[in-house]
Amino acid sequence: MTEKINCKRYIIFSGERYYPYGGWWDYYDEANTIEEAKIAYEVGIKRNGWAHVVDLKNKQIILDNRNLTGMPIENSYIDDE
């Protein structure tokens, strides 16, 4: 018998700009709705310097305030429609 795991749709990662741990070590929070995820994302940026939100349903990063060099960029949002 397979046990079904209930997990939230959005996972928020956040960390210090110059010392990210990487992967699950940068796990910050999770949320059921995009509204909850946006709040956690903004708090993560204020507390730690960077954050991004992964949509587990669509398997993509939907909010991110970094570019590939780790420097801030404008907050982006990809509508999941």
C-alpha cells in the first residue's frame, strides 16, 4: 500500500546573498496559495537577502529576486495559467 503524502504547492527557499548553502539547506517555508508564498518570499528577502519560490505542481521557479550571479534583479512572477 502506497501512502499519499500531502505537501503544499509552493516551497520557498531563502538565504544570505554571499553564503547560500544550496538545495534543501536553503529551505525557508512552504505555502498552499500563491498569496501565502508571496508573503513568505518577501519576508525571506528582508531577513536573508534573497529568495525564490518553487511551484511544485508546474515544477518551476515562479518568483526569484536573483540573477545567475546572485545579485538582485526585479522580482519576477510567472502566472500559472
